[in-house]
Amino acid sequence: MQLPLAAIQAPNQAVEDSISRGAMRLAWGSPSVREAATKCNVGDHWYPEDPLKRARVDEYLSWQHSAMRAHAAKIFWFRLMIPFITGEDVPTAKMDSAMEDLNNTLQLFEDKFLQDNPFIVGDEISLADVVAIVEIMQPLGSCLDVFEGRPKLAAWRDRVKDKIGPKLFDEAHKDILNAKNLPQTFEKNHMLDFLKPKIYKLFS
């Protein structure tokens, strides 16, 4: 059985999973996807019973919050959202620093977590790969292809897409790949006045 679509969609999306006791809602996050994999009737490879493999999944999920998620999301905001909302480009020094952080994080992901394996845990896909691809896809929404020049990362992405299924993969990442339309949506919904002070506070 495939992992539910909601479990691979963008952060902050509500996750609704059907389990034996009925439907329950889970906020996006590592504990949520772990609980979904544990309680739903999905393959053991998603969150393995094997202690060493499970520890590997947990290691990545614990690391990614302050590393991959933070740096990939920052690039998305720096390149796309902040310039539109504020009318100003992010200062070059800040952009360069953010890009360096992202590149270092991607390299660490390849060297420490992926190594020479098909997937993070080894030969089979797991929750760690699913959570990782969601974050790594974020910069693509700002027209930055992080897979270019990284053949190992690109090959891993292709394997994840193949395992999840191309249709499901594309559907899950539809919003981020069409993120260039978000500024127009914010403008149409009169959200700019609300967002500007928050953006200045966060990134000034």
C-alpha cells in the first residue's frame, strides 16, 4: 500500500489518515508522519521495525527541522516571496549566506544520509526520503534547480519519484512547482498589508 498522499504534501498541510479506529487529523510534522506510518496499513519499509533502520529514519527526521527545512525554505522566501511582498531584493550578503547554507546542507545530505545507497535507510524508501524530498523541492518554486550539477541527488530524486509513483509525486508537489503564482494570489486576496510587517520582522 502506498503512503497516503497527504503524507508527502507540502509542510503545514493537514494530514488526514484513515486508521482502524476511524479518521483522525494530524498536523504536518515528523511525529505526525511517524504516527501515520505506524498506525496505517503501510509497508514496514516506511518506518521499519528493525531498530537500526528506524534509528536511521529518526536521525534524519530530527536533523532536518533545523537544517534542510530551514535552509530550503529560506531560499524560497528570499528569491520569490520577499522581493514581491516588500518590493525589495534581499541584500546580496544575506542571499549569498543563505545559498551557502543550502549548498552545505545538500552536500551533508549526500555525504552523511544518502552516501552510496539508493535511499537514506538503504535499499528501500522510507519516511526519511519522503520528508527530505518535500523540503528539497522547495527551492524549485523560486526557479532554483538544486538538482542541477548534483547527479547523486538527482538520481535519488528520480528513485523516490518512481517508488511513490510519478502521478502522485507530481500531484504532491504541484503547488510548490506553481509557486510563481503565489504573489498574484496574495495580491488578489489583499494579503500584502498583513504580510509586510511580519516579513520585515522575520528577515530584517
